[in-house]
Amino acid sequence: MNIKNTSIIIAVIVLAGGAYFVLRPFNNQETFPSTGVVQEFTLTAENFKYTPNVIEVNPGDTVSIHLNGLDDGRGSGHGFSISDYKINEDIRKDQTTEIEFIADKKGTFTFSCSIPCGSGHLNMRGTLIVD
């Protein structure tokens, strides 16, 4: 191996190590243990909207969502996704989908429909506030 190749390899290693230390704080989100408090919400999914479309809880609360499907979208139903919490559930007409998780991350998170359901699909969103 010649000096030029060795220099390039060392430069790549140094840059990768530097990037790790610069970007590491963004991946180090504080997590909160369970408080034992359960916050229950009943939501409906229909016509490209969730009602209510804002959920607010405290860090560490257990969030229990009873999600009722009132229509079938384009026949495939709707979905409910909060990517930051790795939640992705299907919602069907005239059925209730139960979702439960611990709000262990502080912040404002978007929930959205994860199944293409028609012309208003991209607007089918809501907000989870953990503060």
C-alpha cells in the first residue's frame, strides 16, 4: 500500500470519527421511565382526519388510544403511525383498534395515516405533545 492510499484511509477514518462525535447528541434523546399514570383517549378516523387531532401527555405517561374507524377510506381503511414511537396500526370501519405505549420521549410528534386512503390522505395528521 502506498502513502497516498494510506493517507486517504486515515482521512476517511478521522472524518467518520468526527462526524460521529458531532452528530451523537442528536441521537441521544433523553428517555423517561413510566410514571404509572395512564392517559386514555378515544379517537375517530374518517374523511381524512382524526378527531381529536391533538393528544397531550406528560413524559412517562402510558398512552392508551381507542381508535374507531368510521369509514373505509378507498376500501383499504386507514392507518395510524407515530414513527418516533415505532407505531403503525391498521384501522378498519366499524372496528376499534387499541394502541398503548409509554410516552418516554419528550417533544412534539406527528401521527398520520399510513395507508393511502384517497385524495386527502396527506392531510390526515395529528399531533402528540409530550411535555
